Amino acid sequence: MQRRHFLQVSSAATLAASLPSRAQSYPSRVIRLVVPFPPGGPVDGFARLYAEALGKQLGQAVVIDNKGGASGAIGSLYVKGSAPDGYTLLFATASTHALYNLTEPKPRYSAADDFEYVAVLGGAPVALAVAPSMPKTLKTVVIAAKRNPGKYNYGSPGSGTLMHVATERFKQLTGAPIAHIPYKGTGPAMQDLMGGAIEIAVGTLGVMLPLHRSGRMHIVGVATAQRLPMAPDIPTVAESGDLAAPFEAMLWNVLAVPRNTPPEVKKALADATRAVMGTPAMVASLAEQGIFADLHIGDAAAGAYVKAEAAKWQPVIANLGDAIER
């Protein structure tokens, strides 16, 4: 009996030793990073830089899966319904995880209850651009729109996105009668602006800057408190629109995972994220896209950041009323 007991214990110990822990084995296969917007936009560009660096740090490929639509809700819902094992991640944004539950009358997910957060990574300032034939300041755009009600339209990446909310806030402050046309991402809106289908588009500075410098569009304002060193010739929205107070809007990004993802998996992702986001090469690559690194690592810190951003925009959205109907 003693010998059989010894053999059972010995066999169990050998088996346990031969099986690596979940933390040691993660990741053992390809990781999917879901981007809830189409290719070519600011979120996609940031995600691709991050995914490549993250994959090298983890020693496993991280592939991009664009699932655009419904202003980011389709991709978010996909990740919400995925297994909480660390192999399906969400490159979430201010639009999907601070504004969605404030602007959607019948939300299909809760940013607070259905997701956990690995890290806030940083973001890009919102910018407004016009077609080359349009006035070159926001103040003159507003004047032209008031003289020609119903003539001007602006395109955004979708209803309820940060770009939409920020532009409606600007309209409220200035009284500009400019109609909203929602698109499925920043890229299609930029294409229609350059093609003449719309007169104004809202996106992020990094995506618009090359087009601005080539003359295919003109950025009339960036939503920051001060002009940026990377584009000192471009005025702030407050300057260009002759506003009394600073006008700020930043499209930040956060790495989110489904609720109940194992703590050791989140830690592995957080540690890898801290390593890749802190390198000078990553900071420089992001800066080239007009993106600023701003790390808040761990579920508590990142979750607090997301919650604070939602609280900041809640009174703005409440004040806009029907203008933000989806």
C-alpha cells in the first residue's frame, strides 16, 4: 500500500512538473488584436505599431483583425463574446469605452462591466479639416455656414464617436448650422472630403497632417490647449474658432480584454506593454503619426482613467441632447 501510494504521489508530481503553469505558457499561439474600426484610420495605425512590438516582446505573433461598424460597437461586442483567455484583445478607444454607454440609447455592452483593462496607451488630438476651396479658419467657416444654412456638411468616423461629440460641442458653442454625416471610420470621411462630397471632416491630427501638407485638405484647428511642436503652423480650435476658452479632445486608446481574463494573463500583457511602450523607438514612431504615449498600466489605473474620461464627457453629451442621437 505504501509503495502504491508513493508511486501515485510521484506520478502526480511528475505530471505537474511536466505541465507549465498558465502564466508560463502564455502565449502559446497567435494573439488576435481586434481593431473596431476599418483599416487606414488613426486607431488602426496605432494598433499596427503596437501589435508588431507586442508580438516581438511576447515571442508570439499578434495579428490585427479589423471589425469596423456601428462606431466601434461591432468589434467591441465581438471581443466581449470571446473566450477570456488572452488570445482575443480589443484596441478600444474613447469612443467605444467612454462615450458608447453615454450616447447609445440601448447599449449592447457595458464598458465597465463587460471588460477589464490592461493599459491605457496614449492617444491623438482631434482635428478639423476643410476642402482646399473652403475658408481657412474655423471662424470664417462658421460665418460662411451661417450665411448659407444647409450648404455645409461635416463627416465623422461615426455617430457617437469622440470626433462626432467634439464637433457637435463646437457647433453648439458657435451656432454653426453644419450637418453631420457619419461614416464607418476616418478613412472614408477623408476620401469624401478630398473628393468634394463633403466640405468639412473631423479626425485626428496624425492622419490629416500629410494630406494637409500636400494641399489635398486644410487643417483649420487642432483640439489642444496649445499649438503642437510637430505642427506649429496649425492653430488650436479655440484660436481658429475665436473661442473664449480652450477646446480639447483627445482620442485615447486602451487595451481591453473580456471580463474574467486570468490575472496572470493580464499581468503578462501589462508587463509586455510597459516594455514596448517605453522604448524611444516606439515613442518616436507614434510621434510621427501624431500620437502621444501616455501609459496607465493595470486594471485599476487604466479603469480609473476610462471612468474619469466618461465622467468628463457625460455633462457635455447631456447638454447636447438630440444632437448626439445615433
